[in-house]
Amino acid sequence: MKTFEKKIRQSASQHLDGKPAVTQGHVGWESPSNIAIVKYWGKYPGQVPANASLSMTLRESVTRTMMDFYFSEKRKKPGVDFEFHGAAHQGFARRIEKYLTGLSGFMPWISHTKFTIRSENTFPHSSGIASSASAMSALAACLCEIDEQMFGKDPAIEFEQKASFFARLGSGSAARSIYGRMAEWGITASCGDSSDEYAIPLPELHPDFFGLKDSILIITTGEKEVSSSLGHDLMRSNPYAKLRFEAAEENMQRLCNVMRNGDLGQFIDIMENEALSLHAMMMTSSPGYLLMKPGTLEAISRIRKFRAQTGLAIGFTLDAGANVHIIYPGQQEAAITNFIASDLEELCEEKTIIHDGMGMGPRKL
């Protein structure tokens, strides 16, 4: 059993014979999505990453989750009523019930609790923004707050670490959304306190990276042909997986140095290499698949051409899909958003572009 998991279970065991201080109540959290700069692709059982990752926390793209809870010792399993943007959603309710059942060993009170959950996103579905990261981190923060209301805060366990631990069990990338600016998840030589069990905030960040912007080109809103879950599974048989994991660690070490010294040019080089490496792993899986679209490739070409012509610090990254995240410093926003509007908007479905930027992490509602 891993170190932090053992600590969580020991804390939970102290509550088994105790009565909760409250048996019903209401909590709410807002939590952001994030965009990975060094990608996590491939995992082991228990949501353990095959390589460390580093992401930028977003500001505007958030999930807001409100939760009412009703504890009763007569109840023997968690129950969930779930509304998404005001409408009942049975599919999400079943997924959350399964998630909560899996957490009952860490929070035994969950098995005796009925939840009424209302959730909404500030960004559209299938928009190239990781809704699972924002949704599961908001849900985890709500559960951690309820746990503290019922049994008090354990001084040996930090709230953020605990929320990141539980968010990870719902969605790996959600572990990073608990922290603002830049967060790292997975054991790496670059960060002494790194862990596979939870994310940590990047310990050193040069001021030149404060206020980074992320403009997202919505090349397509269609569902991906291959899900991220299947993509992770296919890494188990990918002949280049070992080399990819080694390259990701090298990029982590390079990037952590870059984030300390403020080298935007090197930052862009690493970020773009990571994005293309991610999609190379998809193409070399068996069966291989391609999630980029013609508009994705054209946008990349135009971004690189514009950078060469202007010398501006504009770069791109991709998640597991066709949409393009354009990352650039806030002080160059006017020139770059003008370029996006004039040269890239036409590549987007219904000319849809989402402008976002670096955020400071979750907040209690």
C-alpha cells in the first residue's frame, strides 16, 4: 500500500466507531480544467501514471458543483441524484455512484449517504477542454469538505493533497486541477516531493510565465473516434511506449529548469514536442488511430509561420483530440489574438474560439 493511501485509510479507521458531527448539509466548489504541457499517456492499475506530467491550470473553464448530502446509518450504499445544467442525467449519476462506491473504503460514511448533485460547466461539451478534470476535482473537493464537516480536519493531512488524491481516482488529470498556475503529477527526478498519488504545485515558477494565455481553436466538436481510456490501454502494447516514457521524463527535467529561468523559447519547443509525441503514440498503437484533422495541421503550420515572421512567443499544444490550444504570454495578447481572428478563425467549426488563461485553482462556493 502506498504511503499517502495508508495515511488516508488510517485516518478513516478512526471514524468507524464515531458519530458524524453533522448528518446533512450543503457544500459547493468550483474547480478548473487544465491543459497538460508534458503529457500523461499510459497508466497502471489504480490510476498510477506511466510518466510524470505537468499542466497549466485554466481560469475561465471551470465546473461548478453544488452538493446536498443526507447521512443515515440505515442506508448501506451511496445514492445519487444528478443534474447537469438543470437536467437529470442518469449516465453521469451511475458513473458518480460507481466512483463513490470505490471511495467508501477511504470515507466509510459515503456508503450511508444520499447525494443530490447539481453541476454545470462554463465551457461547451466536446470543446477540447478536459471536462473530467474540472468535474472530478470539484466533486473531490466537495467530498473532502463534507468529510471535514462530519469528523473534523486531520492535522496530518493537507486538504489539497487529499482532494488531489480523490480527484485522481476519478480522472488522472483531475489531480492537477486542485492547484493553481502550474501543477505536476507523477514521480519525477525534477521535483523532490512529487508523487503518483496526488499532484503538487510547481515549486518554482519564473514571473515571465505568470498570466500565460490559452486560446483554444475548436476545429471540431465531434466525439473522438477513440476514447482517452482506450488510448491509455493501447499504450500497454505500443512498441514505442518505453521510449516515450523516457522522453517524457527528460522533457519534465528540461521543462522544470525552463520554468525556473523564464526561457519562453525552450518552453515552446518542449510543449510542441510533447503535443506531437502524444499523437505519434496514437498513430503507432495497434490498432493505430489519428485524432488530428486537416484543420489541426493547417493551424499548426500557420502558427509556426507566424512565429517565424514575428518572433513572438506563440506555441501550440494538443490534447487527445483535434482542437488546438495556443499558448502565449499575456503581454503579447493583442497581436496574437488579432492573428488568431484573421488567420485561424476560418479553420474552426462555426468560427468557435475559446479564450482562456492561467488560473489560481479551485474556490469554495
